Amino acid sequence: MENEFPLELGGPRTCIACIGCSSNSRPRIRIEEEIVVMAKKNKAWYYWWNPNDNKWYILAFVNAQGSCSLRKWEAKSGAFLGKESQKDGDWQDKFAEYVHGTSLALSLRRRPNLKKDCKPKLPVWVLSEIRDEVTKLIISLSLILLDC
């Protein structure tokens, strides 16, 4: 027996963020005899809570030519905080600690050019879209929790 459902929020173990989503372009996972197979995304955006400094960050991940990168911005101001690159791997493996537990997967309607548009800070339209997306996710999650 095979079940499919949209996957987001926190990686391959969670499906709760798909509530209220009408997008068919989200990655899917299949559960077949306890084996989880996830379609890999080459680019992804996350809203991440760092428990070490109690702050929210915006993260962009990219896989390209066998390597991967992570770009980080401060969530309130959108200030660019830097880029970390890893060779020989994809972001799902190299930066897994960022996307499990304390992060929200984001689905931006349009993506900025990371090299041109996002230094020294995220454009206003990106911050606005991310804030709208996070608000919707939090409301959806709150409704789910109230319904339990």
C-alpha cells in the first residue's frame, strides 16, 4: 500500500505544513514498506529559529554542480549574514541540522537572484512575502493544535 502527501516544515519526517496548501509543485514523499523516499529540491528557503541565540533567521539553500551552499539573513531586518559552501554533497545532507525541528519551509512565489539582489540585505518584497508566508503557516499550525 502506498500513501503520498506533501512534505514541508522540518524535512522528511513532517507533513503538517501542507495544511491549507493548494500547490502541486511541492516535493512529495512516498511511504513504501517503511522506506521514505523524498524528491530532492535544488533550491529551498526556510525560516529558522536558532535556539542558541533565540533569534529567527531566513535561510536559502542551493545545490549546484555537486556542491551546495547556505545563505543566511537576519529575519527582522533582512541583513545578509554570510554564505557557507560545502563541496561534494547536497544541502539536504550537509545542512540537515537547519531544516529539522525549529524551521519552517517556505514557498516563495518568485525567487530573487541571490548573487545580485540579496546583498547587503533581502529586498523588501522578499521580506514581505516571507512574513506573509510565516504568518499563514503559524495560523494554520495554531488551528491544528486547537483542533487536537
